[in-house]
Amino acid sequence: MEPVCFRVPRQLEQTIRVEYWELPFFYRPYHFHRECQLSYILNSSGSVYISNSCIPFAKGDMFLLGKNLPHVFRSESASDVKSPSDNPARAISVFFDFDQFMEILAKLPESRSLQKLLIDSKFGIKTSLAKGSILEKWMMSLNQAQGFDQVISLIKTLALFADAKTIQYISPHSLPIKDPLDGKRLDRVFDFIQINYFNPIALEEVASHINMTPSAFCRFFKKKTQKTFTNYLIEIRIARACKLLIQNDFTVSETCFESGYNSTSNFHRHFRRITGLSPNEYKRKILNID
């Protein structure tokens, strides 16, 4: 089974990316990405395939997966679950750059256990959290924190993980990755998006940037990222909008146009779909404005 490369939609100015997943089932292609991944299972059970190993997972399990480590979470099959819509698979996942964190931690002698944890993440590491434990509380706080508070919460969460008593190393071997995709073309696309996301981007324009037809580009991008180009661009723009709202004190209209939208109705619709809140609701919630 050849893993596919997945690109985490993390902006250049983002140190980490936090995602809340709520799906009928966990099931996606066997894949890898250059970021480390910390995942906490809020609801669901099934099997997780990591490198050349397969183990069960259940509610309350936490996993730390190293950079470029092939993996996939697969819930119980639909035939085993009577009503998946009433019992969705839920998880919080955090993505961060291994090299960036190791460079910071290398200067802190107090962080040796944390450095070892990150180095050992290449094998995949599992622990199980008790309801209400301090580690669970810090992990849950990551989903609410913003900006530098998110970074602090992640470091604290990883430090607690390193001290956990029930750590399990999953795969005894780290398999070499044979990257089947044209990385240079994909990187050119991502660089183009980062530079131009605040301008209108036509599909023909980005496809021609890597000498592809629009239809061929759509197939290429979906296969390599597991996202459509349109959805990826929306995620990048809304992530930028969130930052502008809370860090630059932009109005909603200013944020709309600075994020690459020329229609406030589209902006509001996309913002609510991604965050679950309107721009004003999001700003009040993050800044604790009554």
C-alpha cells in the first residue's frame, strides 16, 4: 500500500494548525505529511495503521505521529454502526513542524524529555487519557486558544505527554518514504497561492502556472492533497481572515476584502462553514467581548 502525500493547509505565519474533526467515520487514504501530528480521539473506535503496524484505537486515546510517518485512522465499518450520524467520529488534531520545534527546544536543557518524545515520534506513540485529566484539559484548550497561546498550550501538552505513564511505541521500524508525487509542481502551486490568495485566482491561471490544463490540474491537486483547489483556497483565506479579525482589529468589511473576497455574502457564508460562527461572533468569542 503506497502512501500518498498530504499537504496540511498551514499558512506561512502559522506555527501550528489545530483542526476539529466531526465525521460520520474516520476513513481517508493511507498518507503522510511533513508535519508532526498530535491527535486526541473524542469519539469513535477502530484501527489505526501506522507504518508497518496496526493497532486498535478508542475514545480517550492520544497519538503523536512523527513527520513523514505513513498513517490512517479507520473507524468501524458502516455495517457495524447502526446510526453513524447520531454517533459521529470526533477528534482534535494538531499539526506542527518538527524541525522548528526541535530548534527551539535544543536551547532549553529542561526540555530533554520533550526532545526525546519528538525524536521517538517517528515510530508513532500512543497514550490513553483519563476523563478530566490535566493532559486532556490542556489538549482541549488547544482547540480554543489563538496565536501564541496556542504554541504555549502545545508545548505544555507535549510535556505532559512525555511524562505519561502509559506510553506505547507503535511501530518498531520507521519505513522510508517513497514520494510518488511531483513535489516541485505542488510546491509551486502552494507558493503561488500564498503570494496571491488576496487577489482573484482563476483556475486557468494556477493550472497554467505548472503547465497543466484546468481539468488535469483539478485531478492532480485533489489526488495529492485530498482537497479540491477551491476548498483549499477557501481555508487559506478564512485562516487569514481569522488572524486579521483578532490581531489587526479590522472591521468585517475590511477583513473580507483583505482576505481575497469581493463579495461579503460569500465571505460570511464561507466563514461560517469553516468556523461555525459569523465573523462578528468569532471576534467576540476569541476576544471575550460581551
